[in-house]
Amino acid sequence: MCYEEGMLQAYIDRELPGRKRWEIEAHIERCGACRERLALLQDANEAASARLAELSKQLHDNPVSTEAAWVRLTQDERIAAQARRRGVFEMLQGRLKTVLVPVAAVAVLAIALSLAPVRGIAADFLNIFRVQNVEVITISPGDMDELRKLGEEGRGMVDIENLGKIETSGHTPPAQVSFKAAKDAVDFELKQPGGMDGYSAPSFTLQKGFSTSFTLDVDKANEIFKSFGAAELLPKALDGERFTAKMPTVVMANYSKNSGGMVSIGQARSPEFILPAGVDADAVRDVLLSLPVLPENIRRQLMAIKDWRNTLIIPNIDGSAQEVKVGSEDGVFVTPAPEHAYGDSALIWQKDGVIYMVSGQLDLVAAQEIAASMR
Amino acid sequence: MALKSRLKRTVAPDDFAFRELFEANYSMVFRHLILIVGEQATAEDIAQETFIKLYERPPEEFTNLSGWLIKVSTNLAYNYLRGEKSRKRREMADMSITEISADDCFRASETGEVRDALRRLDYRDRALIVLKFYGFSYGEIAEMTGVKKSSVGKVLARALEKFKQAYERKS
């Protein structure tokens, strides 16, 4: 009995069980026609492999623009929608999120951090806070281990969504716009860098401002805090209170480097944090800072920030963030951890009520040069 | 903690965990899709869809992430090409034009003869050849393309023959 080509192909591809293989081998010994068919097939297989190897080499020689694909991906509404539900300041510029610890107790820190970057303008019935300082706190490998351990014990698995309800309004996906449209969308003068030699003309992305509210469920939050061993709990009066973060309109100017890679320059007003009437922000802060799960070293640094209401706190993990000067202003330079070779670094500072960020695969000097050239 | 839960918990689009996976795998997925769908813009679209799937519903195991990405992207490409084919058929019927290449989207472009030859194949044949070249088993190929496992050998043998002819005619 002769074998049709499908069977012979399966034989070549070693897809047949042992017994079938032997049958075919025995048959081929005797049958010239099958032997010839097999030889032709093998020939076609080898030729195809060789050609595909060649083609795949050709394709590898053509660079793929991963950077552009990444930018496009992050603009997809499905991705943006998930990002929106997360922390607070990272929504202003997602890249900041890269320095946050991707492990346990993030919720606790996130609350501490998102309440921290605030400034009380004691309005009669609202507390409105704005960022005026940027400060770095150092998270040591020991702290990281502590946080990680919590995560492994399952105690760090607290999503901010378990503590209350999050609502976002007015959010639209970022859009590519003209320079004029970007200019018109903000109430301050956009700055542009001077010498961007070797870069394309910028494209502008506009993320319109929006607001996110968090309605606290005190019982749930306290239950979780208790499981952390907290002695101090949130006052019952906070139940159902709405905390609002107003995210500013952000303009990003994206310069592609001719040799690949990209530099992005972001500009925005400070986000605002609005606490409801009569909420004692200090009391909330005290509860959060007294949580026993917070490593001592982090607690001490958070406590030491005097003007905590108007300070944006950037965690420094393994030397990833350092306080630097940008002209006469204080700024922070954030670098990706060494294992993330392709990550972007970012230089962040604020001047005259506007927060600026220069990011890309830049070292401090290069980022400072761009920052200094901005007019 | 399993990478999956890490990813689930922490992936915001700018998170390193996700970005790292994206940067490590995007060009592989894109090149694969260029082979399957042929056209750059379509390959980019489907590559993006693939990573959105990774973001939204990451696999249980990350031990063979590239295998997972190839499978998902092939499935998406297949759905697209199938839709494209029937769309063209409908358009053809409307316009009563008689000749059609099912794979117009694999349009002539930059690179050489091999690509030309591959381009001339039906998308199913093309996918089978490419997936076999990567070393997938018949079972996996069947799962990705919807060709019955017991027919993979047969379809593949014919596809390879057509590929050879297309290539030899060209050169």
C-alpha cells in the first residue's frame, strides 16, 4: 500500500507514532514510487526552510520601530481606561509610575503618596492642594524586601478599589494635535527646547484635563488597616467622603531621533487635590503613616517632609531617583533600574506653577541641556 | 509571586513589567505578522491587538511567552484575513468582476523573490509554512489555523509544493 503525501509529510515532520514510522520506512525500502515522492517532498521542505531563513534574515535587517508602536499602544482607549483607574499622579504622566514598586502594599503607599503632593489653600469649605515641591524619598532594598514579603503573605494585595469607589469624569483619550491646538489648550505659555539637532520636528499629543474622585468606604478601609495591625483607624466621619483629584491638561511634544528613540517633553499645570469640607488631612495622614506595614525607614522620611501638602513625593528605589538642579529650580531625575536597559529616564521640575518633564533615553547632562534650552 | 499576578496587579501601560515584555517581543510579533498578512499597516494593527490581549488577559504561564504571542497573533491575523476574504468576495459579487486574488493585502512591496513567492500563496498555505518553519507541532498549527490536525500534513505538503513552484517560476 502506497502512502499519500500528507502521510509522508507527517513522517518528515516526525509527527507519527513509532509503529507508523517503521511501517513507512519498511514500505519505502521496497517502493520506488514512494521513495521518489518522499525525496521530492524533502526537497521542497528543505528549500522552503532555506528560503524562509533567508527571508527572516532580511526582515531582521529592517529595523522595527518599537518606540512608535509603544506610543500608539498607550493611546489605545482600552489601555488608557485601565490606566485611569490606577494611582493618582501617574495619570498626569504615566511614566512616573515606572518608579513605583510593583508589589505589595502599593495601595497603602499610593494613598500616602497621593495625599502627600498637596498644598492647602484653606478655602472655606474645600481644601485644595497643589504641587509646589518635588522631593525624593529613598526606598532601600531592605524596605523592598519588607514590602515584597507582605505581598507574598497576601496582605499587600490591596487594590485601592477595595477601599472605596473610584469615578472618573471628563476623560478623553490623548490625541495628536497641531502646535496651535496644543497652545490653545493650556493657560500658560508653552516652552520649546532650543537645539534639538538630530531630531525630527515635534508631534504634539494632548491629554485633556479630567477629574477622578475617590469615595472612601471607611469600614472596608479600616478592616484592611486592622489586618495590617493598625492601632489608629480612620474616623467614621470620613465614610462616604469624596476626595477629588483634578488632573490638568498635559501637552506632550514628541521628538523622534533620526537614529531611533524618542525624547518627550511634557508640560502641565499642577494637579489639584480637593478634600471635602471639614476633613482633617493631617489626621488622615497620621493614620496612614502609623500603619505598621509601612517600613520604618519610609515612615521616617515621609514624616520628615514638612511641607507635605505641597510636595510631590517620588520614591527612589535602588538609586533610581535623585534630587538635582534645573537652572535655579529643584528637580528630580529618575532613571530606570539597571535591568531595564530600554527604559526611559525623566527629569521633572516645576517653575511658575507649571510642571515640566523631559524624558527619553537620556543621561542627566543631556536632559539638563534640553531643560536649559527651553524658552 | 507569580509573574501573572504581578503583571495583573501592576501593569499600567508605563509599567516596566509590561513595557519590558512589549519591548522584548514586539519586533518578533511584528515580523511574524508581516510574513502572515504581508502588509505593514495591517501587521502593525494586529501586533497592537496582540499586546492589548496580553495586557488584558495575560496567559496563565509565562514560560513560553513567545509561543503564546505567536498563537494569539496568528489567530487574530487569521480572523482578519478570513474577514478580508469574504469582504472581497462580497465586493466582487457586487461589482461582478471575475478575477480576484484572495490576498491582495499581501501587496507587492520592497523585499525580494522569496517574499514574492510567499505572497502568491493563499493565506492558509502561507500560515502553515511559516508556523512549521518556527517548529510548531501539527496540533498547535491546527489550533491556530483551524485546519484539522489530521489534514495538516496534506495541506502542508501541497503548500510547500506551491511555494517551490512559485519560487522557481520567479527565478
